[in-house]
Amino acid sequence: MVEELEKCIEISPQNKVAMANLASAHLFEYEHTNNRTHLDRAIALCQQGLAPDVGKQSEADKEQELNRQALFWDVMGHAYLYETELRNYDKALYFLGQGLKIEANNPLILSHIGAAYLKLGNFAVAIRFLEDARRLDPDVPDNYKFLSYAYDNTGRTQEAVDSLTRYLALNPNAIDAAQQRKRLDQLQAKLQPSAAQG
């Protein structure tokens, strides 16, 4: 997908639909390869995509442009959440917040903001954003993984188990599926009465 979309951008450098899809695809590629160049490319595409269009636009075009801008802000914010030397939670939250100003009920943006607060250790705020995202779209797999960590860190073990179970049901072939299944076993063990109490 990345290769084909890059060709599309070569042919049509101002095609913001292809730009947005390509930026998202580069994040996906980074998750599979850990190759930092994919993050750099995604950020560059977002910066290019957020540049204002020149010329008159119809109202429908303006609305579509705003929707794409929300996606660009989300991808750029997301890029700064990964565990690389680029990681910057303040930047991530700023960019995600810009996207949220455009689409206040975007479940992916809400989920990524929740993930940022989770990484910052602010579990109560993380849960608020993640639960809002879940309410808006109950089928975003990563949201459940983030919730499982937030619930576990606040002593809500059963909810952590339920969330992680849902994550694995929605995304059984995830890159981290084996790691998360092991974590699920550990969470479930926490719910069992200890031998010492018996």
C-alpha cells in the first residue's frame, strides 16, 4: 500500500486524500518494522497536508478539507507517542487537541489522547478519554488495550481483564497478541483467591 500511494503522490503531489491515507499507512508500517523513517515520512506528509489549499472551494470541499485536517492532526500526534527519540507527549497532545477541535467526537483522536495520558501516568484522565472513545465506537481494538492498562493501574482488575479479552477478540492476529495473552493470564491470576487465603 505504501509503495502504491507513494507513486500516486508522485503523479499528483497535491492529492490530500492520498496524502492522508499514505501518512496513516506509514504509521502502520512503522508498527510492523520499527523503521523510524516511516514516522518521519508520516510527519512530513501531515505537515504538507495541513498547508492551506489555494483557490476557491465549495462548502462541501471545505468540509472534506476539515475532515482531512483532523486526520492529519491525529496521525501527527500519534507519531509523537511511539517509543522513539521523537517521543514528545506535549507535542502529541497539542496536535491531537487540534484534531479534536475539528472533530470533537472522533473516537480515534480521543483514544490517542487517552493513550498519551496513559503514558504520562494520568490514569483517571486516560480512562475518561478512552471510555468516551469506546462509547463512540466500540470496535477500535487498541482502545481496549489502552483501557486494560489504565484499569489495571487503578485496581480495576476485572475491567482490565474484560477490556484485554475484547482487544484480543477484535484483533487476534495483532503484532503483540502473544504478549497480551500472557498479560491476560497474569490479570486473570490476580482475580483468583491466593492459596494463602485458602
